[in-house]
Amino acid sequence: MVLKSTRNENASAQFKEAIFIGLAPDGGLYYPAEKIDFSDVYGKFDSTTPFNTIATELTAAFLKDETDREGAERIVNRAFNFEPVLAEVGEGIQVLELFHGPTCAFKDFGASFLASSMEEFLNEGKERAIILTATSGDTGSAVARAFYGKKNIDVVILYPSGRVSPLQEKQLTTLGGNIHALEVKGSFDDCQRMVKEAFGNASLKEEFSLSSANSINIGRLFPQSFYYVWARMQQGGENPVFCVPSGNFGNITAGLYAANWGLPVDHFVAATNANKVVPEFLENGVYSPRASVTTHSNAMDVGAPSNFERMEMLYNKDVANFRKQIHGDWVSDKETEETMSRIHKEYGYLMCPHTAVGYLAAERYRAKVGNKPVITLSTAHPGKFVEVVDDVLGIKPELPPELSSLLNKEKKAELVENKVEEIEAFLRRNF
């Protein structure tokens, strides 16, 4: 599988190389440059096919030149002792629950696969890696948990001070060991910029064997396609629309890849909060990244989504091509609250604010196009956002054991300025 940079087609790598590099040397993102047709692989699956079987078959196909089937099975079986759940919530809308992993968020799928892949390939001779990643909330906790205790791998997580939920912060800062947290005085965009600048320093990157576990890493993005395939097989019948709550746009990009590799899908809805740069682009053809604003759905507070570059390559930078497959919508905080309240009242279903953004966008899209079946992705357990849920519904959602066990643990994080020099200084002090 040939992967190329979004910024220079001459910068190429194979998967096992790309996952350790993270960001391409020119600052671009690796994407599959070959024409891929997985129709025959998809044709092996039906509603009875287990999730891990789907994941194994797709991994074996994607990495056929880099590992054998036994290697694919090892990667998948180490990564996934959890799977998605598809729930009926309202007429014509299914909710794809992706929060049944160890940190109760969809990013467990990508992070666990990436950690397992790195572990597999480190056994082939690579000595050490330091994972450097920025988070707006869920990425960091998923990465921390997935890599915790892995041999020869350390993780440095940057998160915006005061802009993640208290429980998310606990997930980032209480593991210790090979997991290190930097609390940045700034926004998620500052954290992401610092990481990109660190990767842009070739000597620093080489000296510390830096890699990334954000959705800029193809090793985290690729496995997110698995649950789209699984859900499509579960759904059966008419080709569904997938509605995806979107922040850094890695989640929807994985679904777009699955569809462009042959998965029968009708359309996609990119649902954002007030950070609506992509819906605006789809409407007026102008892409205007800007500073993010704070919302209830904080894991989606991204004003300059990294994966837009991959989407541009997929659609040849032509907005007309985007529109053939993607519809954009955005949801305000007030509408998010109203949706959470209404769905709980009508169906007794608790959802996190990110899921509410997706659900309302799904309803509006169905009303617009004639009530097509929609699968909307539920990205996090409502217990991860207990403050928002309590404020809106007057209910404190019961925390899963994975979350409740963190409440009394001590936070360990280093407060830093939003300058890339802080990363270099930390690395030199600790490694």
C-alpha cells in the first residue's frame, strides 16, 4: 500500500513506516494514493459477521504487502476486546454507539489499533518511539489508555487548560508511567500547532523518534473505517446515510474512505457545532479556517481541521465533488441542549452533546431528502460530560466503571506556555 503526502506526491511511505513518522516530512498527511477496491472483501460480510472478523479481513487486505494474515489477526485481537453497538432511537435513525471501549469514546478504536500495530512492528526491530499528540478531549484519553504500559513507547499529550471536561482531564493525567501530560495555556488549535511545529523540526523529530497518534496518523484513521463497514452490514436493506459529529474530521474521512473503497453508502452528513468552517465551505466553496470557539461539545471545538487536507485529495480540491458525497450542517449549543432534552423525554435515551449535534443534523437531513435511513455516530458516553448532561437534564449519568475509578486519582500534569519550545524543553528534561 503506497501512501503519499497531501502536500508532495513524491513523499511516500508504506504503512508500517508512516505510522511511526506520523506527519510526512513536508508537513502533509499520509493518504492512500492507490485506487482501492474492497468490494470483494465487503462481499464476504453480512449481518452475522463479527466486528473482529471484519477488522481482520480489512487489515489483511490493506497490509497485504507488509504483514501476513496471522499478523493482521494479532493486531486486531490485541486491539479490540470491545465492539460497536447499533441502537434504534426514533423513527428511521439508528445510533452507532462507539463508546464501549476502555475510555468510553470512539477514539478507542483508532488508538487501540495504532498501539497494537506499533507494538507488532516494534517487535521487528524498531527500538523506541515517543508519541506526541494534541487533544481537545477524547483523543488524549484514548491514546493514553491504548499505549499505557507498552514497551519502548512513551506518550506526551498536550491538552488545552480549562477546555476539557474534568473527567477527560482525569483520563489524561492520572495514568503516569509512560504517559506524560502537558497542560497548555491556550486552545486546542494551539496544542495542534505546537505538535505540528515539533514535527516540522527534522532534527528534533529524528533525535527523539517522534510520532503522532492524532487522526493525522494514518494508523489511527484507517481502523475507524471498520465500524462503518460493520454498521452497514448490520443495517441491511437500503443504502444508509451516515451522519458524523465532526471536529478534526478524521472520523468522517475514515467513512469516506470506506465508501470510496466500495462500501454501499447513500451519503454523508458532516455535523459540526459553531466551529462550522467545513459546512460553510460546502455551502459557499470558500474554506476559511480560524480560531476555534468553545461549545458544549468541546471535543469538536476545532477551527482548522487537519483532515481537511485528506478530504481535498479525495475530491481533487473541487467543492462540487465534495457536495456529491457530503452535506454539511451545524448545530448551536441551544439546539444541542434542546435535542438532548427532547430525545431523553421521548425515548428515555441519554446522549452526550456531540451525539446530540449529530442526531439533530440527521433529523434535519431526513426531513430535507425524504426520510432516508440514517445512521448517526455516537462518539462518547454521556458520563464523560456529566456537567453538561446535569445542567441540561438535571440528571447525573451513571459512570461506567472505567470512568468512576478515576475520580479519586491524583492529577499529574505540567503547565506550559503555548510555544513549541516548551515541548523541546520537556523532551530534553525527560528523555
